[in-house]
Amino acid sequence: MLILLAFIIVFHITSAALLFISTIDNAWWVGDNFSTDVWRVCTTNTSTCMAITDEFNEYHSIQAVQATMILSTIFCCVAFLVFILQLFRLKQGERFVLTSIIQLLSCLCVMIAASIYTDRHEELHRGHGYVMEVSKGQYGYSFVLAWIAFAFTLISGVMYLVLRKRK
């Protein structure tokens, strides 16, 4: 039981780390001389960054991605704290339902963020506001990490739903 508990804790911490990295790091859309995320656009040659503001096309879509990624990260951290609290407060044989619900909300939020970015990426990287041509890029590793975090949070949410407290 102790090994299973350690595995679940490590899995949850890994999910949170993936969410933090994919939310913060500047690599959702990358090209030869630029990288962009949901916060800013940076050129790799001159190491200058420009914040994404309401001057950009589809700014409301970027704001939706920002909000849902932040919510997902917060839900994941809250789920971990609730799990630790439930570990000491639940009676033997009860399930970690509250932790599961919060973790599945985190999963839903990261899925919404990555789906919005996937659907709107052509409009996001076209038009005025950019000082360089960013439409000729590809998805970066932060975008991929967001989808991996989706899978991890889904799996851990289901694990918490199935898991019963034992001695």
C-alpha cells in the first residue's frame, strides 16, 4: 500500500510539474527565429520578447487559453492538498471522490486550453501585432506537454476515483 501511495503522489506531482512548465514556458509555437506562448512572443536571434496584448488578433482566444491553463494548474495543486487532507481524515474504505472531482476539473481545463489553441492557432499567428512572420512555425514542446498533462490528470483523476483508503 505504501508503494501505491508513493506512486500516486509522484504521479500527481509530475502532473502538476507538467502543467506549470506548459503554462509558463515559451514554446507553444516555435519557428526558426521565434518562439511564442500564451503570454509573449520572443525572437531567438536578439532575445527580445514582446507581450501579447489586445493589439493582437484573436486576443480573446489567447485569454481563454491563459485562464484555463491557470485554472488547471490551480485545480491540480488544490487536488493534491485535498488528497493529503483526505489521507488523514477519511475513514477506512472510503473513496477519494473530492480529490478525483477536483483533478478531473483540472483535466477538463487543460483539455479546453489545448483544444482552443489547436483550433485557433492559424488565426492566432496571422495578422497584425507581430513584428515577424510567425505563421510559418510548428507546435512546440510546451503545447505537447499540455496534452501530456491532460492525459496525466485524467489518469490520476480516475485513479483517485477508484482508490479506497486502506490501512
